[in-house]
Amino acid sequence: MNGQPDRPPEDDAGHEDVAAQDDAVAKAANTETAEEVPEETTEEAAVPDAAAALAEAEAKVGENWDKYLRVAAELENVRKRAARDVEKAHKFALERIVADLLEVRDSLEMALSAGEESSIENLIEGNETTLKLLTTVMQRYGVEDIDPLGEPFDPNQHEAMTMQPSADAEPDSVLTVFQKGYALNGRLLRPARVVVATEPAKDAE
């Protein structure tokens, strides 16, 4: 015994509890600091990733733009070629038929040059030959004549110039053809101009 009162055991236990609490607080602070560091590192790493994605997107935009320009240029070339083809088609659409009609012209010129020295029979024969040439050319290109003598009157293909009573022809039939009509591949070019027969007037009783 030294004359000093012994310290109760409870005081030592209290100091130990305080020290333990301090250690826990320090550990918690260190843990929060350690957890904050990866977040900063993640944010820093995300910046290069975003820049790389942006650069890749810009590259794709440039590539698509180049493709668009090439396609647009090709479409423009196609349009120009089509326009030239249409222009040529309009300009030379009659080239073949004109070439065939040259034979008819040659025949007419030959007939005229030999007219003074030819007989009437030769002139008639030459005209018939020329007409056959012209008819052949027209048929070659789908032109057909409409000669409806004796046929029923058709307002879609015939033009009635007048009506005439007739005891020999059927009523509403074509009695006379003033001018033949023509059709191109079934499409009317010119109606035939005709006289239409009607019933003869009955004698008054």
C-alpha cells in the first residue's frame, strides 16, 4: 500500500472504449477517402471515352456524307443521260419512216422527169407504182385505211357528210365514200367521210 487510492477498473475500461471509437472513426474516414478516389478516376477515364466516341461519330458522318455526294452525282448523271436520250428520241423518231418515204419521193420524181416523153398509160402505171410504195410504207408502220363502202355506219370511225335515200343499200349503211379514213395501230387518225343511206321515200297514196 502506497497511500494512494487505487483507480477503479471502470476508468480503464472507459479509456479503452474511447480509443476504440477513435479507431473506428479513423477507419471510416479512410474508407470514405478510399471510396472517393475510384469515382474521380472513373470520371477522368470517361472523358477520353466520350472524346473517342465523338471522333468515331464524326468519322461516320463524314463517310456517309461522301457516300451521299457520290450517289447524288450518279443520279445527276443518270438524269442527264435520260434527258439526252429523250431529246434524241424526239429528234430522230421519224428517221426510219422518212428513210422509207424517200423511195416514194424518188418514184414521183422519176414520173415527173419522164412525164413529157411518156404516154398516158405509162404515167398511170407510174402513179400506181408510187401508190403501192406509199401503201407499203404506211402498212409497215401500222397505218391502215378505212374504206367502209357498204358497211354499217360507225360514228366512231365515219363522218357522215350527208344522208341519201337509196332503194339498193341498207338503211344506215355507207352508200358512198368521199374520202377514206386512216388508223394508226387501231387508233383513229382521220375518219372516213361518207354518205349514209336512208330508206327511200314512200309514194304518196
